[in-house]
Amino acid sequence: MGLFLYVLAFPGGKEETCRAALERKIENCGHNIQPDKCDWRLYPGGPAVQLNDGAVGFDYPEPLSKAVSCPVLLAYIYDDDYWGYELWHRGKELDRFASLPDYFGQGSPPSKRGDAELVASLFGVEPERIERYLVPWEDEDTGNRAYHEDQAAAGDSWQMADFLGALGFDYDLLCLPPGAYLEDTPDLPNALTSRDYALQRLEALGKAFGELLPLLEHGKYQEAIARLGEALQTAPEAAGLYLLRAFCWAQLEKASGRSRRYETEQDLGKVLELEPDNVMALRARCPTTATSARYPRHIQDLTLLMEADPENRDVYQISRAYRHYWTKNSAAARADLEEVLRRGRTKTVDLVYLCGELKLPGF
């Protein structure tokens, strides 16, 4: 028997949600999926999992895609003879591809190219970066590589790994050798997420604002926002009041699902006008996801953080490298990454991934 291998990628998904969905949806014993023996990895683009040896992934993406809000891509190697994928979202098949058509007979798998435009749009890559993989081997000369930097050529089922890598899901990170470990980027607390910090700032404001404490403790954020607005009428230079209101806006958004980003940004901006080196506020103004218009400001904030909080300099510099990369300044991104590598203190998934994207030596 040859190799049977299954990888599930969840572009834009949350790891804990996808893990829970995988465990809940194992209903067919014939799948032989054992969650404790599956290998998970969180990539910048979302989580992925390699199923355990002996697992069967077919017929599984459909129910799984109904349990998560993001697309589900099943990439597989079948008996070491060919590779392919299925792409599902909310119980609907969006696309599928098999490198060796008619393997089981005429039309099974069907002879068709994969939809590079669709796949690329869901994974946030350029179609030109993956379209050469999505050509049935019958239309390609065996032995030719789809792209110069590939490890596998047409006719080799491990072309699947090159395809996943082009999507931003480096297969090698799913199967690190024993003892090897890449850290996840630490989730540093900030002014919008740290309740302790909010309470510290409230305490620093003094007894005059003591009535705000029970409002925060009982989650009465709308009332707290109204009270903070009144207080700011008489103390417009009190950075702590703006910071507390930004914290309340963020908690209100989390509870209701309604965006409060504009109000939060306004208050964070006021905090930083009054306290330009406030590390917690600067962190809060540099979320992982944002519109491209905010990236230049993120770069400025992350530069300030690198100086104001040197203990976490590597985290900020890697984040700044991503913003440079996203704004098409590859030279600045490489310079940041090379400096982090020279210090040699950090090796995270995010660092390794971007080094690979920019083709730094050794990656």
C-alpha cells in the first residue's frame, strides 16, 4: 500500500473553532480520525491540520464546512499515485482538482483544471502563483516543475506540498521532526483587552470616579460610556478617561457584535495625543487585521513600540515586516526580518513564513 495523506486548511479560520468542529463532527467510525494524533499548526492565513495515519478524509469536508464559518480545503495524496483537493464552504462544494484524471475509470476523477482565481481569492494570493499546479498531469510533461522553486515535479504526488506552500500553508511546518518547535507569536495584552490595566487606570483617576468601578465590574459598559462622556466635559485632558472609554467601546463591540471601531479609534487617538509613548494604547492600535489604509500608521506605531518596549522588540519588528510586505515594500520587510534573525532570540511561525515568502537564505 502506498501513501494516503490528508491535510485540512481553514483560510481565515480560528484554530480553537476548527479544532472543536473537527472533534464534534467525527461521526463516521470509518473515517478513523483520532484528534489527539492529528498535527495542527496555526499559519498567518489560518489553521491547518494533518490527519493521523490511517485516517480517511473523503466525505468529511462537507459536514465540517457546515460547522465552521470559513472555507475548508482538503488537500490529499492518494496511494502515492496522485494528489488533489476539494474546496468547500458552508456545505457547498466550490471546486475540486485531481492531478491524475480517470484514475478509477473514465471521468473519475474528472479531467478538469482547478479554479485558480477562486482558490487564490480565498487564500489571499495571486492566481498566477498557483495556476500552474492546477493542470492535470495528462496535459503536462512528467518531470517538469510548475515553478522554478518547487521541490516536486509533475508526476510526483508531493506536488501537493508545493501547492500548499504557495497558499501560505508550508507543509513542512505540519511535520516538524521530534524536538523541533516553532513558537506561536505571543498575544500581548493591550488597552482594549486587559481588564487589569483598565482597572489600574481607573484607580489612578482617584475617588472622584469611584462610581465607575461597579459599572465595569458588572459589564454595564453603555452606562460607563455615558458617565465617561460627562467626565470628559470637565476633564478633557485626562488620558485615563479616554482610555477607559476605548476599553468600554471594545467590550461593547465584543458583546453585541456591532462595530465600535470608529469610536474606539477616536479615543485611542486622544490617549496617544496625551501619552504618545503609552505601550498598551499603541499595541491596541495595531490589530492583526485592518484595512490597508491603516498599515502606514501601524508601521509608525510599531516603530515607537520597538523603542518603548524593547523586551518585545522582536514581536513588533516581525509585525512591522508584515506591514512593509503588505504595502509592497519588500526591501524594508527583509531588513526587519534580517535584524530579528541576527539577534537570534525568536523563531515563530510568522517569522519563518514571511522569511520563506521573501526567500531569505535558509528558508
